[in-house]
Amino acid sequence: MKTHSRSRAVRTPGGLSVRLDPRALTVVVLLLVAACAAGIALIGTGDAKIPAADVLRTLAGNGNAYQDFIVNELRLPRVLVGLLVGAALGLGGALFQSISRNPLGSPDVLGLSQGSTAGALTVIVLLSGSASQVTVGALAGGLATGLAVYLLAWKQGVHGYRMVLVGIGVNAVMTAVNGYLLTKADLVDAARAVVWMTGSLNGRDWDQVWPLLALCAVLVPLVLVNAHGLRMMEMGDDISHALGVRVQWVRLLLMVSAVLLTAAATAAAGPVSFVALTAPQLARRLTRSPGPNLVPSLCMGAALLVAADWASQRAFGADQLPVGVVTGVLGGAYLLWLLVTERRAGRI
């Protein structure tokens, strides 16, 4: 297998050295363009169709009152939530896969999505809570599940395969808990819970945009600052220690960040499946670059989710599917392909 080694170091005026990979940079730019193009197409999609040129004009503040209401009040928040949720899931998935050193180490497999779902269902079924309370419940459920996985996987440190195995067990438990909660709900609450569990961007507004944007604005720079330590950890804990990396501290910090990103994304859009699993893998195949590929994974997640949301509205005629159904179908097919590939390579 050929390795890609065309990266070069660039030193900033402040003395900071940054490694740039031309291919990875090109992939990031193309993914950003694709995400923006899909977002513009999604804004123009619906009963009231708006040409892309008019969408851009309205976003620049030059549209009429009707276009301004449709674009900025009704559709733009949905697209922004989709971009932020996809970015958060892509970055969270890349972190978990890098920490566990396992392509299956994603929030879907480790039980975090089911944990967030359990928190939301508890609020919906037992408390009949509001939308904001459901969001808090999803965040609390995700954090509690992440803490449980970390503590159960701890044995003189947290190691990748142990964490994946523990996560699979926790995922099964939380799935059973969610099934139990649904059986205890009345018809109205059960219907509401099932809609939320599907994963959807329908009805999303600015109330979901701002908290998710604020969280990403804090966590994304924090993760990128510690990306060097994460890259060193992929060579093994002993080598990382020798190079001065505080392995357990960096691992804990990045795991908490990944849990928060996943829980916040789930709280905003429901458990949208497989984006966290597939985005890092696809990004790595495009960049052909070693390491966690955090920024490409973030951009890939954003592009994937917005494109899937566009497909959910346009690809099935009059039937508009929740975006979680589309990502589930595509992600399930990708997971089967990945398992077959790993088996043929002798890794599983």
C-alpha cells in the first residue's frame, strides 16, 4: 500500500508550525463547496421553489419580503442545523475511531446515540417535557452513557478494542431500555417519540441553531488544538508518553468533546444514524492521508447530511422521508461493505 507523504510544514508569523497536505486541503475545499451547493439547493427546494440565484441574492440581503421569509426564516435554519449536526457527527466519529484505533468505533456502535435517545425518551414518556427539555434530556443521556463506557472500559487506561466491546454491550442495554420506555408510553407520546427517534430536520428553527453553533465554536477549536497529541497516540501509548504526550488526559479530553458533539447533534436532530461511522472513513479514502483527518471528516459529515436531506425530499417523489431513514439505508450498506472488506483483509 502506497503512503501519501506530500505534506509540508508552514510556519506562521507567530512561530506556529502547521502541517499542510495539498491533497487533504483540496478535499476539504471541494467538500465545503459541495456542502454549500447542497445547502443552497435544499433552500430552494419545496412547494415554493426558489432558483439558486435568488437564494444567493436573498442570503446577501437583496431578496424581496416573500423570498426573505421563505429563505431566512423557514429554510435557512434547517440547512444550518443539518450542516452543524453533520459536522459534529463527522468530527465525533473521527475522534472515536482514532482513539479506539478501530473503524467501527463510532457513536452508533458505542451506544452514545442510544444513550442520548434514552435521555430524550425519558423526558418525552415519563415527564411529557417540552422540546427544550427533550434537548436537555438527550444531552444528559449521551453524557451519562459516555461516562459509563469510559468507566467500564477503564483498566489502567482506556484501550481501543476494550472500549468498542464495552460500547457494543452498552448499546444493547440502551436499546432495550428505549424499547421498554416506548411500551410504557401512551399513544400520543409514543408517536412523538418514534418521530424523534427516526432522526429528522423537519421543523428545525433558530432555537436549535444557536446552542449547537455555540457548542461547536467552543469544541471544534479545542479538538483541533489537541490534534497533534491524537496523532501521536495512534503510534501507541508508550511512544506517545516518550514524546511528551499526556495520553490519558488527552484521551479523556477528546472523548468528552466527542461525547458532547454527538449528544448535541442527537439533541438537535434526533439519532441520525451512520454519519459518524461513514464520514471519517470516506474522508480518509479521499485524502489518502494517515492520521485522524479531523477537518476532512467534519466537512464530509456536513456534506453527507445536507445531501441526504436533499435526497430525502427529492428522490422519493411525493413521499418525503426523514433524513435518518436515508442515512440509515446508505450507512447500513456501507457498513456491510466495510465488514466484507475488513474480513477479506484478515483484520476481522
